[in-house]
Amino acid sequence: MRGEIICIGDELMSGRVADTNSRYAARRLWPLGVEIGAVVLVGDEPNAIKDALCRALSRADFVLVSGGLGTTDDDITARTAAEVFELPLAESQRMVRNLREFLAKRGREASEEVLKMAWLPEGAEILCATCAGFRLIGPDGQPVYFLPGVPREMRKITDETIVPELVSLLAGQGEAVVSREIRLFGVPESEVGTRLAGLADRGRRPGVSLGYYPVFPEVRVTVTVRRLARDEAESEAQALVDDIRARLAQFVVSLDGESLEQKVGRLLAERGLSLALAESCTGGLIGHRLTNVAGSSAYFERGMVVYSNLAKEELLGVSPQTLADHGAVSPETAREMALGARSRAGTDLALAVTGIAGPEGGTPEKPVGTVYFGLAHGDEVETHHRRFRGNRSQVKAQSAETALDLLRRHLEEHAPVHSA
């Protein structure tokens, strides 16, 4: 199955807004074994949209169009689609009801400007009850999805409608599709390629796709197998996953698309362990990630953002002498931060991080990107040192990821599963 993606908007052509929709769609569809033959960006110009749409219809098994479904004068996608499909524009009463109900829940009325979104090509099938989006059927029976350009709305329809429909289409062709995503951290993309050398040959066989790509700060490996029999597809996919895991064992965060914070949370819950955090340079980012996981209250007790030296002393009991002798960014301070967090919270584990996120504050001895970690368990503390590259937000992101990964490794290697 081969598809094409068309993204519409002058803001994309001028570079004022980055095109994230095509990237998201491709990442969701590629693991299904769906080939994206072309991604086309066009401005809010009717002839350009018509040309892109006609070209896609002449060669694709499905088309995904994003953008131009709003209420302003330059939102012309629905009108242009009606001309290409030689259909009259008609007011969709279902879309009118959807818009009115959606706005009423927010104490608003649907204005005439908003109701412009209800004018669609006659016969269009509505895809979403709370946002613009519709489907038409092309001249060769291919589905053509028209989606809003707002990333959150576009992703909702992609995940809830387009992906399930394309999976059903593949199944209707007599194929079973099995896809697995392996998440890696702590290994560069180039080394992933080296370690998987030779395995890629298996990924070139008919019905098998194997690829890897960076999603900062991780690297993702995706395996997709299409076979007539599901058990055959599952067996072949598992064999590839097992081989990948053997080659990249210590860097594997998860084998099924589970995020690092989800993995850490599950391991803590399975072992019946509690956690406290002491964050300096990450400013609460680790706690934010952990508490984004539903049920995190079962294992996450508290997080303390101790940005200043005074906060480290008052909240964690870090010795003023340690700070004077070694500095806030040091293994000694990371150690005392972790011990202080565990002692004050009364938890099984405590994780601490202190560093220099930049762009200022570095020295020749401790350059920007220098970060120390402390992991307290029992009366012991492990300390680790890393030097990260990148801007301030990248250093913070890598620090949070590393802290969670150090905890993951500890839980997998040393913490037994709790038994009630």
C-alpha cells in the first residue's frame, strides 16, 4: 500500500511554522508497512492544491491532506476539494450539530464564521465530532482524508480513524501486520547502525521492514512484518526483536514502545518501591515526566527542586562545607542530595541531579553540560558523571533521560520483584 501526504498553508511555505504533521503521519504509518511515496507542501493557492491533489489521486492508494479547514478566508481546502471531485458544496448538518454542541459545552455560541467549517463537498464523511475533518473516496476507490492543520487535532484523527482503517484495508488484502518498536537510550544512531550491521539484510526481504531513527534524546528501532498468517508474522517479528535486543541489550529502554517514565514506573510498582527526587539543573523535569504517567502516586512520594545552595542546605541537609569545598556541581553534592532526599521523604530510593545547563556558568574544570547524578538505595549511594552537548533545553532533557535510565538499570539489575 502506497500513500501520499499533502500539507497546505502559506505559513509552511514561508518557514514561519514547521511541518510536523507529515512527520507524525509518516512515523505512525511506516510501521504498518505503508509506504509514503511523496510528501508535498503547498501554499493557500487553489491551483497548487488542485495540482497536488490530482497528482496524488493518479498514483496513490490513499491520500492524507492536512490544513486549510479553518474559518479564515485562506482556508480553502474544502472548496478546492469539491472542485477536484466535481461535487457541490453543501452545509453538513452533522458538522453544524457537532460545532454547536462542542462550543455550547464551553459556554459559547457557534458564530457564522465558525459555521463556515460545516460547508463541505456533498457526501463527505465527517471524521471527528469536535474538529474539522472529512473523508472522500477517490476515482479508483482510494480513501482521501482531509484533516485540520492543528497538530493536536490532526493527530487525534490519525490515531483514532486513519490508522485503524488502513490496518483493516491491509487485512482485507489478506495480510497480517505485526509491528514492534524498540526504544534505545545512551547509544548514538551511528553505533546502532554498526551493531545492527547484517541484520538489515533480513529487513529487506519482501514483507519485512527494519529501520532506526533518532527521536531526541532516544533512538527508535522499528520492525514490521507482513505475512498471510498472523502467527508467522508474529514469530518472524519476535525473532528480529530478540536479535536486536541481544546486540543492544544495555541500551534497550523497552521492546514495545513503552516510554522510559512508564517503564520506570512499572518497575517501581512491581517491586513495591517508593521514590523521591532532588532536582537542581533539571528544575522539576524528572518529576514532571514521572507524574505524567497515570498511577504514579503509587510509587512517587515527592520531588524537591533545590536550585540554590541554600535550598540544598535547608531542604536536603547538604553540608555547607561540602558546597564550599567541592561546589554545587560535584559527585559529593549529588551524593548528599540523594541521601538527604531519601532520609527526609522516608522512601526506598532517591534520585538526585545537579549540573550546569548553560549557556553560562561553565568553567574549564566543569564546562557547560557537566552533570552529576546520585542514586540512594538503602545506605548506599551511586554517583555518576556525564557531559552533555547542546543548548540549555537539550542539556536538561538529556539529564532527565539519563537520571531515569540510571534508575531503570538499577531496578532491572539489582531490585528484586516485591512479593506480597
